[in-house]
Amino acid sequence: MSRPPGPSPRPPRAPAAPGPDPSPGTPPAERGGTADICDVHHPESVDDIAAGRGVQIAEPIFRDFGGKLAFRGPVTTVKCFENNPLVRKALEEPGGGRVLVVDAGGSKRCAVLGDNLAAMGVANGWSGVIVHGCIRDSADIGRMALGVKALATHPLKSSKRDPGLRDAPVTFAGVTFAPGDWVYADGDGVVVSPRELDL
């Protein structure tokens, strides 16, 4: 008894076309991260770090929370402690690609930035926020087109008791951020310059 014919065998699959073979050590076409900035504007080694030509490198104390890992822009500052009215007031303004640097005293007892203020920053054109303190609503902030660096997260909101200070130089992480400076931030760290850098 003859067996019914089965499905015809598949033709052999053609080998896949070879993909591009990037040469090892070839840099990406677009550069401009903090490591590249250091190579160009702070070429001294760690042994000669004091000769940094005005470019400051922050100590690696921050974690990344925003949906934008790399961000840059002119600095404006808020100095506060466990309160955030001036953070709100700043982010209500047109950002124009600026970076808000918040010296919250390094407090880990409450958050000075949450999802509502971060969303306001996105809507008003801010490039990023660097917080020497804590944020909350980190999952939501992680989906926003905003760079956010902070020390940690904390679920408790801050108070409104301290008037704070706006647009004064602030010092933390071993560097001073002055209004009008330029800050460059990415997954490698934070670099501060008194002027916009040629990248």
C-alpha cells in the first residue's frame, strides 16, 4: 500500500548576508559624553587633577532616575533643606534647555522632587535636574524625557517651611555650581564648566 505523499521538503536556507564588521577601537560617529569632554578639556591624569583648566568633575555620588540619561545646559540653582517651593517655582518657568541644580543639603529624610514637578519640567522645556538629596515617584520619572540625577529615592514629601535661596552658587560632590555655568551629565558622571564647551 502506497503512503500518501507528505509535504515537500523545504529548500535549504540561504546563508545570511554578513553584517558590518566594525573595526575594534573605532569610536562612534557622534561623541560628546563626559568622558570625551574630559579627554579634550581636562586631559591631565588624576595625578594632575588640580590643573583642570576650570572644568570640574563631580564625585560619583548620584544615581540616574530620568528617562533621559544624557543631558546638558546652563545652570540655575536652588538651595533648600527638606522643602521644595523654590524647586516648583523654578520648574514652572520656561526652562529653555537649562539644568536645575538643587542643593537639598544631602538630606535622605524626604524627597524634594516628584512626578508632578518633573512633568512640569518636561512641559516647560528643562533639560534636567540634579538633586543633592532625594526624589520620589521614580518609576514615573523614569518614563519622562528629562534627565534626573539624585542621591536616592524617598517616599515622603518635603515641607514648605524653609524659604530657600535661588540662583546662588552651591557646592556639593566636590564641585561648585554657579548660575550661568554649563553642566554636562550622562551615565559616566557630571562635568561643570564656567562656559559652554566646544564638543
